Amino acid sequence: MAIAATSDLLQNKLSLTVNADDGFSYGERYTGYDLEGKRYIHPFADLVPKQKELEREQPLVHTVLLSREYVQETGGSGLVHTAPGHGPEDFEVGVSYNIPIYSPVDMDGLYTEEAGNYFKGKYVHEVNREIIDMLRERGTLVYEEPISHEYAHCWRCNTKLVYRATEQWFFKTSSLREQMLKENDEIFWIPEYAGATNFKSWLSSLQDWCISRQRYWGIPLSIWTCDNPKCENLHVIGSMDELREMAGTCPEDIHKPWIDEVTWKCSKCGGTMRRIPDVMDVWLDSGSVMWASQKFVDGHEHYDTWQPADFIIEGKDQIRGWFNSLLCSAMVSSKRRNYNACYMHGWTTSHGTKMSKSLGNALDPQDIIEGNIEILTEQQKNYLRELASAEKTSKFDKTKKITIKHKKKWKPKYIKDDKRWSMIKGIETFRFYSVMGTPPGKDLNFDYKEYTDTFKVINTLWNLYKFAQEKMELNGFKPTEHRIEVNSLKGADKWILARTNTLIRTVTDYFERYQLPSVPAAIQEYIFEDLSRWYITLIRDTVEVSNKDDGKFQTLEVLWHVLYQLLLLLAPINPMLTEEIYQNIFRDELQDKLKVSIHLEHWPSPVPEYDNPEIEVEMRRVRKIIDEVRSLKADNNIKLRWPTQGLIIVPKGESPKPSFPDLIREMSNVKELKIRKTKPKNPDFLSTEWNEYAIFLDMQESEEIHQERILRDLLRTIQFLRKSAKLQTGEIVELHLSSEKKFLQQTIANHAEAIRIKVSADPLVFSPVEEQDKKADGWTSHNMHFCMHENCFAVVREKNALAIKKGESYTCGYCKKPVTVANMGIIQISFKKIK
């Protein structure tokens, strides 16, 4: 009593197979060894004469065979019908027992004459029901039920397939299995498990490689055989010259049909040598990279002079594809590997689901370039995930496909239409995002939010270079006229040079070990944390045109150097963006070593003179202190740009006294900084601590503190208005400020010179009485509102100020007191560019 998953090929079965270590129970227990060799009667032996003929030729036909690999006792009765001509597993079992390869099905899926007159000409998939009925009539059907199982289907049209054994040409790669496993151990795989597990598993069960295909289009196999059936002469042609030598001619186009016209007389029997009709497996073509990349390919002296590739990269489906075809081709031809390092990446999904045109979540690269990327809500994402889950199919069984009848429609929104992301166009953001977001061997899950966040890196980088270019041009800075003198540099400049050296070593190491996602991650941290949020903030006042400090040009030289090194490191990730910046900012300054393109420059090397691990450690401590101060302020509703009275730092244990005290004071925005051995006992101080330090923030209020709060907000607003008016840095304006509130008047009067310098105003005209809005003749005007409660002076937004003037209630976000027209102050700002 045996099981068959389908009945359409039952007449082609030649044996039964059972697991050697299992068996089955039928009244009593029978093991595989008990059943081995037992004969059975084929139910259609009388309808298929070939069955009896094969039984006479091979006594093991119609007997029980053993297989540990492909049969389990849990699968039905434990006995499985086996057809060596109709399936790779059955074929292997049949070959191991020398069972004939019987396959009476033609290319159209019709039974041939060998299947017997009853079945001849019938389509294999149309006799299922007929065969079951015949078994029932003959009394040989014990049980029938529908079952779900994997079955091969065409990947393109989903048609059910039929395996059929045919005569083909093979590379005997199975004989090279052990050698290939040894070569695999020498390949540097990224990730490691791709070679140590995935590819090793594939090679461990490697079968002979079928290199022939029965198609018209393709590379013709260069094998000629004699047309005399009794003659076994064959000749493999290795080059066009050899073909001319053998046949006396060779067509210019060596594809079909012209190549098939080339024949010659057989040297053994006098028959005609003709090319076999088969074409080459396309994977054999792909495996020939080492020859295709040779300058000369003549089939003789340059046959084995190829060099292995240093590095190849492909998707995880290429374990049995290109990775395999490359190594097999090299081993068959030369007994050596043809690649030394292999990077295996994953596939791309969209918002957690497989990209699918039917789902509508597939991304076209052109849409990415143009910004046509749909913005999805979480509800829409979840809907797509549910839809994908419902449409999910087995890899082989397309009959399991489930579809949702009604797909929800929504009006698409695209990132190009959102003002926050309208600038995300081109391909450079996607390049950075793709490389950083794809761990080796893992899939890239495209998410529009993560993608738009990546634009911040590209945008920040662009702004860094625009800032540097502007400051260098305004200061008349020429990098060729200056040289970095390390000993005379400020602490911030020494630190950024050391950090840049560290970045060069880190990125170089990542590239050499093919840790590709770590490269943009390291560069991103450097751009955000080291340059934009730290170094540029530290040097902003230093590089202002108004600064007369002689050290300014040293700082600009440092800035030029670190940005140039960053550009070189980023070039492999963002080739177009870095080329644009290189051509516009750096190329003309490199006259002595001018290159046409950044991609012809040498890879950067650390400058030993700039190494300074101690200052890197010290700056990390300083930044930690400043970050904690800022967190304290934020947790207590204190704006970061508002100054506070003082900061006390208490080192803990063996922690050193913090370096750069002036830097800590300035960046923490405190008036006084003290470093003590013991903690202060003032309960009004805000405090926090960690393993190295305890810090205490003095929140004492004073008139000076309040005026500085107003000043910081006022300067920030004027600078924003200048930018909105499209004024360039350094362009002079006539600035008018006025206010009716006495404290606001005192603030402006006490800091008039600082205001004038900071916002490039000349003259600065102050009036105690509000003037009329100057909206004509190029004037820009704005009213700035303040909460005038004691110890507050927070800015009131314009829309809230309008509401207050209409009599609506409003509570200050800082002091939590109601603001009315009576206790709201106004500074009127008006300016225009001086031509």
C-alpha cells in the first residue's frame, strides 16, 4: 500500500521507496530493511507493455528501494511511488539502484508510444481523474483525499510543470566537490554565514552541472558530433581559429542559424560532423567572467592566464546562481577559484512588504529620482501588509494563492508635494540610504520616513560646504597661501583634525573588510555630531568677517582640510554630489596636483602629525558635560539659547578636571563656571550626575540674565528675517528698532553695538516710540512680542499675540501666567538693504 501525491504519472512509476530506518505498520511492524527488494505488481502493467519490458531488463524494477533523504514514515503510508524519469529526487534514487530512466512524455506534455496505446497522445494533467477511477474499478485504490503540498509551477505564467528526464550535457562538478569546499574556505564572505553555512551547504550536496538547453536563442554549445549513429566521434571547439582549422570556414556571427551550417567530414567513419542543436545554460555564460575580461581570448596560450576577482557582489539568490557558476567554471577549467571576496546582499521590500506591482508598492528608480515616492500612513502600511499576507504564496504551489476581492483606494500623496521634503530629488539620497540601510545578507526595507530622514545628511553636508565656501570667499581665504601649524592651533581645531584622522582609519578599515553599511553610518555621525553640531558651532564666530583674530585663517585652513578629506571618503557612496562639490570648491585650489575628477584622486591617508587621542577623549568628556547641561535646561523648560547664571562641576573618583573650561562655559550658555571638589548644598540648584562627574546649574535670576535672554531671541529673529529677505552674509542693512516698554528699551540701548555687529547693521536707529510699518521701498518689518512678567521675558508667537489683542486668553508657555495686552511688550523691527 503506497502513497502518490498525484496520479497523472502513476503509469510511469518503476519502484516503491521507503526510509531505511523507518517503515510502516500494517497489522504488524515492517522496517525499511524488511521490505527492501520485495516485489509488487504494477497496477497498469497490462496497459503499459514497457513496464514489463523494463522489469525483465532490470530485476529491481517494481521492487521496494531504500532512501533516507526523501521518504519519511510520517508522509502517508511510508511507501512512496518512484518515477526516475520525472523528478530530481526520484532520479537520484533510481540512478543509485541502476533503475532505467523511463520518461514517456514529450515536450508538449503528451504521452508517447512508450506509455502504451491507452495513454498515448493524452495530456499528462488531464488523466488524473481518469487514472483514479481506473484504480477504483480494478480494486487497487485504498484511499483518496485532497492534500496540500508543494508542486512546481512556471515562474512566469503559473502553469503546472512536469519533470521529464532527457539526455543533456554536463560538467562533472560532483567530482570536484571536496576541492570546491576547500576553495570556499579561502574566500572572504560577507556576511560570514553566506560562505560558512549557505554556500558550504550548497557545495556539500553539489550535483553535476547540466550545461545544455533546448532553446533557439542563446550561445550555441560548440560541440560537434558525427551524424552516423554508430560512430561516437565528437569534437569540442575552443576558438574561432580552431573551427576554421577543422571546417575550413567560420561565420562572422557564430550564433544560430549560421553556426549550424558549419560541418566537416568525420575523421573516424567518413560521416558528417554536425553541431548539436543545444544552446548553453546562461549561467555558464555568467561563469565565464574571467575569460571575458581578458584582453586576449584565443583558447590556447591565454586560456589559464586570468586573475581572480578581488571582490564580487550579488543578491542572496545567487548562492546557487552566479556564485556557483563562477566557482564551478573556474574549478572545471583551472582547478582554482576565481574570486577572493564575495559580498551577499538581500532583496528590497517596501514598508515591511514584498515589492509588488499588484499591491502598488513597487518603487521605480525614476520615481525616486523625481520625488514620486508615496507618503503612507501607518494605517495604509498595515493594510498593505495584510494584503501582502493574504496574497502570499508557497514558493512552488501557486494554487495556494489567495486574493482580496476589493482593494482599498486612497489618493496618493508624494514627498515632492510636501514642503518638508520637496528638495529630495535626484539619486544621491537614495544611494546613501541604500548602502547604510542594508546589512550584509539582509533585506532592505524601504520606508519613506527613513528615506526622508536620510536627506537630512545630504542636506547638512551641502550646507556645510556652502557655509565653508561663503566664509572663505568673504574672508578672501586662499588655501594655497596658508599651512596648518599644529602647535599654534586652538583646541577645537586640534580636535577636529584628530577626529578626521580617526574617521579616515575607521572608514578605510570598513571598506577593506567590506563592512559597507558601516561606512555611511560612520560618515553620518561625523557630519552630524562632529562637524555640524559641534565644530561649526565652535568656530562660527571665529570665521566671521568682522573677526580680526590672526588665528582665523588657521581655522579656515583646518576647515578646508577636513572637508576635503570628508569629500574623498564619501566619493564611493555619493559620486555625483562629491563631484559637484569638488569641482566648485576644491578643484581650482589644487593647481599643483590638479585632477579632472575627484574619482581620480588618491584615497586619503591620516596625517600622523594630527593624531591626538588624548584630545579626543577630553572632548568626549566636555561634550558629555554640555549635553547633560542642555538636558537639564530642556527638562526644566529653559531654552538652550537663554543664558543661566552659573555651572558647578564636581569630578567623581579619579575623573580628571575637565579640559576646555571656556568652551564648556560658552556652549553651556552660563555666565560663570566653577570646578569644585565637593558638591554645593544649595537646594535651588538643578543637578544631575553620572559615573565621571556631578553638575549643578545655578538658576539665579538677574537683570543682566533677563536682558541677555531678550538679546538672544532678538538676534535670532533678525537673522531669520534677513535670510527670508534673501540677504547674503555681510550685506549691510539700515536697521530700525523701537519699543514702548522701558526694560526692552534698556536692553536695546545696552547692547546696541553688539546688535549692529552681529546683524551687519549700519546705521542702527533706535526709537523709544513705535514707528509706522515701513513696508514700501524694500523695507522688511516685523513685530516681536514678549511676556513681560517678572523673571520671564519669553517670546510670544505672532499668532498668539494676535489672539491676545483680540481679547482671547493666553498663558505663557514659560512662566505659566496669563498674558494680556497690558503685560505684553513689543519690539518693532524694520530694515532694508543699503545699496
